[in-house]
Amino acid sequence: MGGGKLSWKYTLGFWFFLSIAGAFVYAPPAMGLGDLARIIFFHVPLAWVGVLAYLVAMVNGVRYLKTARPEYDHKAAFNAEIGLVFTLLATVTGAIFARHTWGMYWNWDPRQVSIFVLLLIYGAYFALRSSVENPQRRARLSAVYISLAFITVPFLVFIIPRLYPTLHPDPILNAERRINMEGRMLQVFLAFLAGFTGLYAWIAQLESRVLRLRARFKR
Amino acid sequence: MSELRVVLAVSVISWGGILYFLLRLDARIKALERQYDSR
């Protein structure tokens, strides 16, 4: 398992252990929400990675449409997969938060509706992929779909939930474009944001390498 | 406070598991890459 290339992965592993310790030992409980606020360290970075993966999926979809190279189709697909998993985890952590603050896991709050629609949109991408047998046709249709699907992301994640009254706490970057977070909480939050981004990079790299191996062994 | 310790322990163990899984997966992929390169 050794080797220089793995060292950043060990660093990431250690970084996460430190961040977890920071989340439960170093960061103070938030005013009003108490210890429950610590879920934000996981919930927001999970949602962030979801959006990032959808963006990369869209970029690869566009690249496929330009070049028709199958690797871009595969990259778009696995990034959409990663995005879906992380969005699902963000939904679950959000529901846990809702249960303890609003009394219910799910109450069709605008935030919950918008993330649900997002999950449906990206879930439909995989339904589309599995319904077309011809690989070229599937790749072309999927590339168009994934590119257009991303247009909905800023609306569903950033705009629509802000247009309607919601029980969801103020976003990290609030309407006044300021971050209202206690200093130590902010440090831990940023550490998790960086950590989860690194984790996404690692998972995407693993998927890429598997893809390359598959192509090599097929030859 | 004790609840917080339980969540901390669960988080550490979960991350340890995920990390172990990812490192093993990485190592297996690396072994396959080497196998291909040595052909």
C-alpha cells in the first residue's frame, strides 16, 4: 500500500481524523441549536461535493458532445453517480437535522422539495442510460441530458429555496453575503469542506483508473 | 456530553472503515496497473 503517490491519501485520512476531532471537541456548540449544529460540518460539504460532481459531469457531457470519445461519457456517468450519492447523504443528514429541530424527518419544506427534485432529475439520468441499448446513442442522449440537467442545479440549490419561506437555517453565505459563524466553527467547517473535496478527488481518481484499466484489458 | 462522545466514536470508526476500504481499493487498482505495465 506504500508509495509516494499514496502519501496525499494518508494525509487526507489524517486530515479527516483531525477534522472529526475538531467537530466534536474543538468547535463549541452553536447558540440556540447546541450540539445539533455540528451536523453542518458534514451536511454542507456533502451538498457541495454533490454540486461539484454534477458540474464535472456536465463538463464531461459537453466534452463528449464535442469529441464523441466514450471516456467522456463514462466520466460524466461516474461523476453523476458520485453526485447522486453525496446529494442523498446531504438529504439524509438534513432530514436528521429536521427531525431534531422541526420535529419531523420530512415535511416538504422548499429546501427538501428542491433537493428531492434534484435527486429525481439525476436519478432519471440513470433510468435514461439503462433504457438505451445502442452505446453511441446512449452516450449522445446521456450527454445532452446531463448537460441540460446542470442548468437546474443553481436554481434548485441556490435560488428557489431562497424565494420561499423556509424552516431551513440561513445558508452559510447568507443574503447579506456574509458568513455568520463562530471562528472555531468556521475553521472546522472549512477543514471539512477541503477534506470532502479531497475525498471526491480521490473517488473520482479511482473511478478514472478503473475505467482506464478496463479499456486497456479490453484491447 | 456522553451522547457527543458516542457520535465522535462512531464518526472516527466509520471514517477509519471508509479509509481502510479506499486504501485497499487503491492498492488493488495499483496492483492491476503494475500487472498490465509488466506485460
